[in-house]
Amino acid sequence: MSGGRSVNTSPRAIHHLNCGTMCPRGARMLAGEGGLLAPTRLVCHCLLIEGAEGLVLIDTGFGLDDVGRPRQLGRLFTTICRPRLDAGETAISQIRGLGFDPADVRHVITTHLDLDHAGGLPDFPDAEVHLLGLELEAALHPRWHERLRYVAAHWAHGPRWVEHETGGEQWFGFDSVRPLPDSDEEILLIPLPGHTVGHTGVAIRRGEGWLLHCGDSYFHHGEVQTPPHCPPGLRAFAAFDEVDAKARRSNVERLRELALRHGEEVELVCSHSAPTLARYV
Ligand SMILES: [Zn+2]
């Protein structure tokens, strides 16, 4: 049982956490300003929801094992993305810092299992880990071009996977799946494939509106603005890192339309935009 701060259920609180900072070089191409070789700052935007039955964590960023053993992330990734790997930024440290017991994280929902999203899974070994079945299949049996993005050490502890399938009720014209059907929480998985085969957004009811965590569906906040814009280096990186270009581009376009038509009701965030995270912290 928890020895930490009691969970606030009314109104539900959503904490926006940066669970990993990356400082790749190339600020002008990646962020649209700064020196050609200057480092820029990317974050790992995660959400901690105080739910009626405990805490729900959306994505985990990097974990304590990554901080202790950065080599498990692979040399290519650490060389290009230059993660800071600070124990104080891990979800488990920040959850303790908020006064909660990490054991109260009953559910982790992952947008996908890329190494910069799943690194914290070993820090919550008793939580149920919700994701689309397609993503679990891809991560456990990666094809040759997927081998560098998934790190098997992140699930060597045997997570309590809960796989969900695409389909279900419609949400603003998107398919949706309810990962916690018996819960009072209104949380939906919104499948957004393309970056990975089983990539999903996560929509959270917040009063009259919704917060949609879009994961890595897009990297730059300007991609879902009208007219859209994205620094060329980030556009190239997104193309390099996608498994299905057509699906990814189509989903970015659908998200831009969603923001244009329903921006009053639905707020969009993505994983790696520091300016977007700065709106909340
Ligand atoms: Zn990512």
C-alpha cells in the first residue's frame, strides 16, 4: 500500500514531466534558430495523471537503468541525440519528488516502445503497461530496420503487458480504444501509426475538453499549425525515423485539421517539443 501523498481525484490533476533531455547538434536545422552546429534541446514530455484508482503515467522517457548503463541505448543514438541522462529527470524520481509512492503507478500507457519512451518501464515493474498489440509485436520481434529503436533491456523484467486492438468508438473522426474500461478515467488510445507500426496517441478528458498526447506523430509544434511549418532538419529526421511515410504524413495532416477545427476542445502536445512543454511547467 502507498506510503506517499494521497492521490487527488477531484478535480483530476495532470502533471507534465520532462523525463529526458536530448541535446543534438544542429540548432538551426532542428529548431529553426541558433548556430549550425549549436546544440538544441529536445524533451521527453510525459504525463502523470492522478486518477481515481491510482496514478497513470503516459510514456516513461529514460529510466534509472539508462542513466546507470547508457551503453544499452546504443552508440548511434547517444552520439547523435546526446541524451543528458540525469537521474533527477526520470519519472520515478519526479514522482517521488511530488510526494507520491511510485508503487501507486498502477498503469503505464506507452505511445510506442522506442528507447526514449520506454526506458522507465523497469522502474514500475508492477504496473500494467498498456499499448497497441501491433507495437508490442514489433518491439519483441523487430525487423532489421527496427533493431536500433527498441532496447530489449527495457522489458527484460517482464512487464505486465496489456495489449489493445485498433477499432472501437470514434473520437473526432479518429478510431479510439478505451484502455481502462472499468475506470472512471476517460482515457482513450488514438492509433496514429507511421512513426512506428503500433504508434498511438493518448487522449485524456479534462473538464469540457481533451488533452491529446500525440507522442512522436510529429516532432515540431509548427507541424500541426495552419499553415504548417517545420525546420528542415527535424523534417528529415522524422522521415529517417518513420516506418510508414504515407501513414505518418496522413496522420500529421489529420492532427493539423483537428487542431484547426477543434482547437477550443482539444489541446495537442507531442513528446519532444520543448516550447510545447514550457506552456505547462
Ligand atoms: Zn521519441
